[in-house]
Amino acid sequence: MKALFTFLTLLCLFVFAEAEEIEAANRAELFTLHGVAAEVSRSRGAVVVEVGEGEHRLAVWLQDHRGGYGIVLIDPDDGETSFHEMPFSTWDSPFAVLYSKQGYLYSLFGHHFVEFDPRSGEFTHVESSDDRVAMWMTEGDDGVIWAGNYPDAHMVSFDPDTREYTDYGPVNSENWPQYPRALATDASGWVYTMIGFTRNHLLALEPRTGEVREMVDEDDRVGGNVTLWRGKDGKVYARMPEEEAPWLQLSDGRVTVLEGAPPVERAREISDNQGAFFGELPDGREITRLDLPEGWLEVSRDGEETRRVDFDYPSDGSWIYTLALGPDGRIYGSTGHPLRFFAYEPGRDSFWDTDVRGGHINVMTVQAGKLYGAIYTQGVLIEYEPGREGTADAPNPRRLASAGDILLRPHDLLAHSDGRHVIQVGTPGYGRTGGGMMVYDAESEEAEVYGHTDLIEHHSTKALAELPDGNLVGGTTTQPGTGGERIAEECLLYIMEWPSLEIVHKEAILPGVQEIRELLVGPDDLVYGLDNEGTFFVFDWRARELVHTEALSPEYGRVTGGQAPRVWRLGPNGVIYALFREAVVRIEPGTFAHRKLADTPVEVNCGVALHRGRLYFTSGSHLWSYTIPELQ
């Protein structure tokens, strides 16, 4: 009897286990990989290098959705290439590159200092770094390579002869990230750096003693970038951002104020930021243009005779930053660095993409049959008309307006139900605190831009939704612009009258929380939201009352969504479908009940578009979808 009971127990366990496996397999079959949206990469610095006696190549640091993944050497004569994979993997990529007098390429990113020898095609030195990434690099008279690093302002050096790597530690410390965006050495060996952006600084390091000197008074520190470069006389020249600021001469760790402009020209150095392009060839020709996404370059002599050279390179595609359902039933999106505006056609299971200038479209929306997008940087608003062929005189997409530093990084884009207005919100320019709002009128084609002092001082709006009465509800973030100083202590939920933009209610409904990431008005007219820690909340806007809060991350994992979250949609059945990093979740308005529909086969990065019962989302450069069984 006991043996029979044991057998039946094991049989039941086997049946249950098999049933769970079948159910898991069925759930997995609901996910579809549609492919890479745009199989392109971005240059993070391009330099003509010597690979042998009289032989030169264009060396390009490559970045795709994986980060900086390698260097490609391109023959400017025939387009032949060789690819050299990074000896470490990282999501990071170069922000500064240098080609030394000894013929080596250098960068520091992803917590690794790296040296590449184009002649051997090998990475000849890799060193772990305490600080994350170099913002600028320079070479001293003694051949020592210097890097100033973000976010903690570590100054590091590498001696190519002794192979000694030295970290001098932070040269400055503040309660905001440090950007050493310029670096230079003088003839005596002192190293100078400019640090931006919130309140810039000018500092000097004496490598032999480790002494750090401040080159400007505290009262002279303002927002922006200091100009800094080495002159041909071996001295360093700097200028503060103010329009009337005098030039400073730096030498031996001392400052001399000049009455006019520097008396010498800038010394040439093959060093720059991630946009570096040094195309001069020693035979008098010059590589005048590089189009890495399309795979071609142009070589000219004396600016007259120009020849196009095509080449190939390996890429796993650029990172996708946003998705939206277009008015024509296609899934639209944007990659970043480079920005490729793309569309996926579900019926044909095919992609197309086109070049758009900018960093990346962070968010999209549809108004009156047209698709609108907001671009990082400068909050550039674009408009796309499905079905219309673009021309040189009438491009499609076309640029409409820019918010500048008031709204540099877009976080949400709302099409108002009045059928004519598109409202953009986001965080401000580098070093600034408090983001703005752009209101674009599609009928008059005019845009109005409002700063944070017109809205809520020191806050930026991360999420925006329209209430049933046409007014707006917004959720803020205390996060400043990149490199800026956080001033507000906690985020706010606010109600804004439309179209006066008067804020009639604001409240810290989630004490101590720094960011409201998502807002959505449910079929019950309640406001549903998510914060940056995965807390789900419900707000009754009429009663001005928080009616529900619940932590979802412990059950479903981390929140996702990138720079413009948009990770949930209201289904045609009145149910909210939400994406977490590794789960699809169903939320029931009214009861606030929720449950996991499925574990995702990949990490979810952004989304989200809901079309014909499929929830579209992205992972890196790839487009995926999940078929929602109850909507079939």
C-alpha cells in the first residue's frame, strides 16, 4: 500500500511538472523575435593611423547596442577592412580618443584604460580603472598619456615606455557628476583640466608631488564650459565662459591674466571627444567624409577631386530608444547613436529605416494622422506623414521646432484631444536644474517653450497624461540635466489647467520618491502611475486623493523603459498591460488586481506599442512582440 501511494505521488508530481513545462513552453511561443531594426553602428572617433611603412588606414572606434565593441581599420583606397574586437565587453563607449606621437590609439571607457597598436592590430595594454570614462585625453612632452575622467574627476596617466599606469585620484569633488571636458600639459609637466558643467572649475596637477591647485576663485565659477588648450609656446591658455572674461595663461602651476588674446596659436594634437575625425593622409589627400551607417567614405585631393569608397563592417544594430504605433498600423521607432527612424510592417514582417540628424528620438505620439517625435538633444520636434515621399524641399520627417537647453532631453510627448496641440516635457541642458515644456500648435505651426520657473521650479516632468476634462496631470523627477545639481527633495504629482498651463494642484503623493515614471488615465477616470522604484499607485484626481499604493518590483522585477519610459498601454478590453525588465504584467483597473502573464525571454529595454493583440517591445537593437492570449 505504501509503495502504491509513493508511486501515485511520484506520478502526480511528474504530471504536474510536465504540465508546468508545457505551460511554460506555450508561454514562450507567445513571444516573437522580429529582428534588428537598424543594422548600423556609430563612430566614436575616427583617425588616420599608420599600419606599416607608407601604409595608412582610417581607424574607427565602433559602437552599437552592446557599447564600444571594437575598432575597424578601413583602407581609403579600396575599402578593404579588418575588424579588431575589444578585449573586454561593456555597455559603455569612448567619449575621448587620442592618437599618440608613437603611433598608438588610446581611450578609457567602461572602467578600462586601453591601448591599441594599429601596426600589429592588437590591443597592447588594458588596465582596470576606478573611474568610468575619460572625457578628454592629452599627451605630455615626455610621451605620457593623460586622461580626465567622469564622474569623479580622477586624473590618470600611462607611461608607454615603462607601462606604468597611475591614478592620482579625484582632483575635484562636488555633489554632481564631474566632466573634465578639456585637458592640457605645459612644458614644465603640470597638467591642467577644465571641469563642467554645473559650476565649472579650472585646476592644475603637479604629477611629481600630487599637488592640486585651483586656478580660479570660487566666485568666478559659473555654469558652462571653460576654454582650455596648449599653445605652441608650451604654455596653456584658458578662458571662463562669460562673454567679457579675460584669457588666462597657465604655466608652472601659476596664472597670468592677459590683456588680449593669446599671443600664440594652438598646438596641434590628435585628440578629441567622441566626435573626433582626423582624416588627413600623409600623401596630401584627405578623407573628408565618413558615413559609417551607410558604409562609405569620401577621399579628396586639394578639395577638388573626390572619390567615394564603400566598405563593410560588423554590427549587431543600434540601440532602440522608443516605439509607437503609427496612424497607418505600422510600428515606428528610433535608434540612437546613430539616429535611424524606422518602421516595422507587421503584415510583411519587414523593416525600413532612414537617417535623421540628432542623438535619438526619445518618444513619439500621433496627432491628426501624423506621427510626432521629440529628439535628444535640444528637444527637437519632428513630424512624419505616413505615405508621403520626402523631397529636398519638403523632407519627411521634417523638423518643426527646438526647445534648446530648456528641454534638452525629452521624456514624454502628449497629443491633446483638441486635435491640434502636441506637448513635450523633459529635463534641461547639461549642468542645469529644472526642465521645461514645449507646446506645439499643428495648425499655426508655432511652438511656445516654458522653463521650470514657469512650471515647478527645480523639477522636470517625466510623465504627462490628459484628464477626462481636458486638463493635464504630470509627474515630476528631481533629476537635473546631465551633470547638474539635484535641488528638489522629492517628486510631485501636479494638475495643470489647459490651455492656461496654470498649475492648480501639486503634491508629494509618494514621500521621499525621486521620480514618477508613468501616468495613465484608466477607464474608471482614475490616474494610474509607476515610480522609479516600481511602486504602483492610483490617484483620484477629482478628490485629490491617493487611493492605492503597492510595490510591484519585489514580485515582477525592476522597472524598465529608458529615458522616456512608456512601458504600459491600455488595452481595448480596459486592462492595463505593463512591461517590467523580465515580465509582462496585467493590471485590472477598478480592482487594482495584477498578475504576471509571462516571463520575457530577454531583458526588456523599452516600448511600448499595442497592435492587434500584440505588445511590441525592444531588447537592445531587437524588436520583439508578445501575443496577449485574451486579446486574440
